[in-house]
Amino acid sequence: MNRFVHYYNNFKRRGIGGSFKYFYSYLFLPVSNRLFKYKGENYFYFINRYSFTWANERSIEVPIFKKILDEALFKNKSVLEIGCVLNHYFPNQNQWKVVDKYEKFVGVNNLDICDFKNGKYDTIISISTMEHVGFEEDGDWTKFKKAFENIVKNLLNKNGVFIFSIPLGYNQKLDEELFSGKYKLKIDYMLRTSTDSWKMVDKNRAKLAKYNYPYESANALAICYYKK
């Protein structure tokens, strides 16, 4: 989507008052001292100007996936990130590989994940990216299946893990596929309870959430685990 159109649509949705509050918080960042709980552990909400993280799902995705990344690197695991997200917040001196079809960033492989076959990895992560595969180019949500098969068959090492997040409601056909259980995933669900607060819930509650309502962007998040 054209970036100007994206900002214009957000302005219309928020209104003048909401947009002023949004950009005021951009200038004067909220204090990052609040915690959320995920799988029994406490995490700080992630606050950063890039992508207004405090006001969307990035506030919980980044700390969760950064911990996964750090633990993998500490154990000398090879890591691939699908979708260039963490590079925007943390320096990457070639510690992990990144593939993103469109993002122009130093060290990023600009290839389609359906065709990418560069190496094998112990840990593969993806932050709110898999729901876009095929869906925004030609509306072909089934391309997710091709991408998933390439990842688990050609990129993931034996005993490796593929962990990815999906904002529920954005690609509803994909949501149905995930809920069906056909991909043999272990899935955790996070529900947004206010503009900047999240908590773990069960699948039935997460399924009721809508994208962009009542809060902007994701109102529920699926964090999916596949172990080879």
C-alpha cells in the first residue's frame, strides 16, 4: 500500500483528536516500565518510535521474539528471520540471516520465501509476516501453504523450530487454516485488552477478536510453534 494512503486512512480512522494524541506520544514516548505475562514469564512492553510499537502488536511481539533470538544465538544456533522486523530495533552484524521480498536493508535477502533455499537453520522466526505472503500481491492466501512447506522441508534443520506470529482477523482464510490444526502447530494466543495492554487467552476467546476494532491493528495475536 502507498505509504501516504496508509497514513491518510489511519488519520481518518483516528480523527483529529486521536491523531494528535498519537503523534504527541511519538514525540514524548511512554515510559517502558510496564510488564505483560507470556507463558508464565514477565516481559516489558517494547516502546520504540519506529512503527509506533506501544500502540500495536509490536509492543509484545518484539520482546517475545527478541528473547527467542537471544537464546538461540547464545546456544550457537543458526537463525533465519522471515520479514525484516528486528533489524529495525537491534543491530545485526550478520548474527542472523534475514529474508524479505521487499525491504531494502543491509544484509537482507530480497527473495520470495516460497523460493528461498539458502541454507538450513536451527531456528526460524517471523513476526507478523506470514499473513502477507501472496495475500497482498494477488489475494492468494493459499500461497502460505507453499511458503510453509518450503520452510519446514527445505530450510529447517532436523529438530529445528519455526516460530511465527499472526495478527488474527487480518487474513481470515489463513486464520481458519491455523484453527483447523492441519499444520500441526502449537499455538498461544494473546488478546488486546486496551490500547497498550495484552494478556494470554484461549483459542475460543481469541477467535472472537476483530482486526482494527476496537483498537487499531491487531486485537488478538497467534504465536505459532512448529518443531521438526
